[in-house]
Amino acid sequence: MNWGIELWDQYDNLAAHTHKGIDFLDKYGNFVKERCAIELEYAGKLRRLVKNYQPKRKEEDEYQYTACKAFKQLLQELNDFAGQREVVAENLQSNVVRELHLLAKELREERKQHLNEGAKQMGVLNSSIGSLERARRSYERAARESERALETFQKADADLNLSRAEVEKQKANMKIRSQACEDAKQEYMDQLRKTNEAQRQHYEQRLPHVFKQLQDLDEKRIKNIKNFMLSSVDVERKVFPIIMQCLDGMETAANSINEKEDTKLVIDRYKSGFVPPEDFQFETASGADTTDAANTHHHPHNHLTAARGTVSGTKIKKRVGLLSIFSSNKEDYSDLPPNQKKNKLQAKVMELSKQVAQEQAAMEGLMKMKGVYETSPALGDPMTVEGQLNECCDKLKKLRAQLNKFEKLLAEANSQVGAPPLHPTARTNGTQPSTQATSIGSNSESLSRSASESSVSTGTGTGGAGARAAGGSPESGLGGELAPAHSDHANGDHDHDQEHEDNDHESDFDYYYCEPDLQPVGYCKALYAFEGIGSGSTMKMECGERLLVLETDAGDGWTRVRRQLTREEGFVPTTYIATTLYADANAH
């Protein structure tokens, strides 16, 4: 199908059609542009919605319930979902709107050139037709004059009164007019031949060529609209896997809600530990027999006194607010009911145990660094870490003193509620309580001695650490303060669940304070091989190995990572890896 053949006489309509086609292309571009704005607005409103419903600091206690945790996870997934809508808008803007604008500009310029060429060819044809019309009129005028001259000669020749000379004159005029008519006729025939040839070339070659170019331009426009629509679909299809992951995460969050666990948590949170009041005793009126009076005074229990201090007690109601029941302003929580006092003390002991473990790990790291510097003076001066060691030792003594204090208070609280004491440090490392207590109670001399022995025995590990220190990292970088806490945390969850099933008499408090598996925040590639330093918290890695990043460098020079297949976790030097965070990848 060729426009030049089928539409040879529709120049004006084709010009109008191509103009409307480009206007339609602009219309589709505006549609995609407005859709991008809607996607961005939708994503922005979703992010504001998530931000508005994020738990406030004063509501953190409420978010220990499974329903609240699920809602918090749902908010995170919804925030990721909003990010994917932003990706859709950005890709539509770059892949469709920008390219479409450039295409429309290009098509307008091409259409203008083709129409100018068509107008030029139409001008040539019209000029030839004009010349033909002038030649025809000249021929007609010459023919009329020739006819009049012939008629005049014929009259003069028939008139006997005219002289011979007059007749010859009319005859000569007739011949002149007749010759002029023949010349005009010949010129008209030549121009007719030229005009017909020009018209054939115009409608068979020149104009079809222009129309073919306009047809190609219009087909190009239509084909690109198709490609732009497919590209828009592809842009959205590419984010579907991530959107499905977000929806799956929302579903997982919803399925994690456990009504039995939440109701049990309410008991653990609000249980006072007091026993219900005894029955009211009969009180005799004045003048009754002494026997009844004796029986009455045999149980001097006062119901009002027993009720005081419970949830319904007057003092408690005045002291607490709606969302801060059993809160305490005293450091030893002595103003709380027995069960709540026990829970608060358990949390405090666990917190102090983590801090002690972190300080121990930091001290071990400093001692190992000092040992590396002593064996390899070229890497650094051992005295540079001496001040940090002294500060760490003082802080460790203070923490151990606080830990001992709160352990005693916890033992007293356990005896008050009649529950067997549960050593809080069992949560930290998954071993028997006495093991951790002995470790925490060890003096700084034995700690220094064991750290020095460890630094000497781990040749490859300390070498890697020393090389890292020589690379310009902070001198206290080998401290790895979070390493034992996090690794013990991950190992302790499973052990605690087993203890909870095997020992019904133990408190469920630790279960509610279990930290869930850390979600990766990015990935990294090992730039150098690392053998580990033998402390149990580091992890060996090979050069070029890809690992998941669980925690970024907190300023101590170490990054927490996980292997994808074995799910082994540990810390590696930050300078040994190239890290890419998911947030940074999305931003680019």
C-alpha cells in the first residue's frame, strides 16, 4: 500500500493527518508524564503514611506484642513498596517521556521538510500548467485574428469596387495572421507536451516520493508509540518481583501474629505477683459473746491492706498512666509489684551482661593489637593503645559492680514471687549460667594474660589484623565491641527455645527479649583474604567471596556479615571488603 499511488490527489489531507499524528504522540507523552507525577505522589503519600504510623519512643513497650511487631514489619514492607513505585516513575521518565519528546521533535522537523518538498513540486507543476494556459490563450487569440483576416480578404476579393492594390494588402494581412496562428499553435502544442510530461513525473514520481516519505514518517510514529507502550509495561513488570516480595513480607508479618503469645505477654507484663485477698471475716457487733469475738480476731488479715499495691490499689492508680502501668522511677525498681520488679531486673541484668561482654571483647581486641605491635613494631607503637586499655578496664570494673548489684536484687525478686532464679547471662552465650558468671567475674590480669596468649597463638589472624591497622584504620579497630554480643545473640535464641520447652519452671521473660534474625542491609565482596583472629566472633573469608552485610561498621573497624549458603555469621575487617547497601543501590 503506497500513499503516492492510492492517495495521489490527497496532499492536503495527508498533511493534516500527519500533523494530527504528531499531536497524538504529544498527547501520549503528556499522559505518561502525568502518570509519573501520580506515581511519585502516590509513593510520597505512602512514605508519609508509613512515617506517621511509625511507633513513637513512648510506644516502644507496646510493640513487643506479635500484632504490633507484624504491623511494624508491614510498615517496612509498605515503605519498600513505595520505593518501587518511585522506580517505576523514574524509569518511565527516562525511558519513555524523554525519548518520546525527542521523537516528536524529530518527526516535526522531518514532516516540515517533506511538506516543503511537496509544495515545491506542486509549484513546479502549477507553473507548467500556467504556461500551458497562456500558450492556449495565445493560440486562441491568434486563431481568431487569422479567421477575421481571412474573412476580410474574402470580402475585399469579392468587392469589384476595390483596387487591386487594396485586395493584395488584405491578402498579405491574411497570410501574416495565418502564420501567427500557426506559430501560436505550435507553441501551444510544445507547451502542452511539456506540461503533460511534467504532470506525469509529478504524479508518478515526485509526489509519490514525497508521500512515501510522509507514509514512512507516520509508520515510524505509530511503531514508536507501540514500543513506548511496551516499554511502559516492561518498566512496571520489572518491579513486580520486588513488589511480590513486599506483599509476601506483609503476608509473613500477618501470619506471625500469635494471639496466645500476646495474651501470655500481657500476663508477664502486668502480673503484680501479689496473692488475692482472703475472705472477709465476720465481725461481731458490740455486746456479742466473747467466743465469737475471739474467733473473729483469730484472722487479723485486713483486706484493704492486701489490696493496696495491686492494679486496683489507690496508690498505683494515682502513680501510673494508661500506657505506663508498673513503670518505676527508682533504680532498683523497689516501688513495683514483685513480678514486674523481677521482669525489670531481668532486663537490666541482661543489658549489663551485654555491656560487660562488649567491653571484654573490646579489651581482648586491644590486647591483640598490642601483641601485634609488640611482635611487629613496624606496624605501630604498643603504647598507643595503653590509654584505651586502662579506660576499658575501669569501665569493665564499674559494669561488673553494677551487674553484681542487680544480680542480687534479681535473686531477691525471684524469691519473692516463688520462682526459681534464672541467671540472665544464660541468654548471652547459650551455656550454663555459672560459666558466664565466672567469665564476667574474672580479673583484668587473667583477661590480659589470655588475650596475650591468644594473640601469639593465632599467627595468621593477627597478621591480617596488623595489616589492617597498618592500612590507616583506627587503632582501636580490632576491639569489635559488638562481636560477642551479636554472635552470642544469634546462637542463644535456639538454645533458649530448647530450654523453654524442657524446663517448664523457668521464666518466659527471655523469649520476649529474643532479638530476631538480622535482615541483610546490603552485600559486599572480599577484596582480600581474611583468616580470622581466633576470638570466635570473626569469620574467615576468601578473596572475591560475596557475603551479605548484616551490620555496617559502627566505628570500630569491623563489619558483620553472613554467608548465604551456610548462614555462618561473623565480623570481618571493613577495609578488606567493598560494601554496597541496598538503599544506595536504589538511589542510583
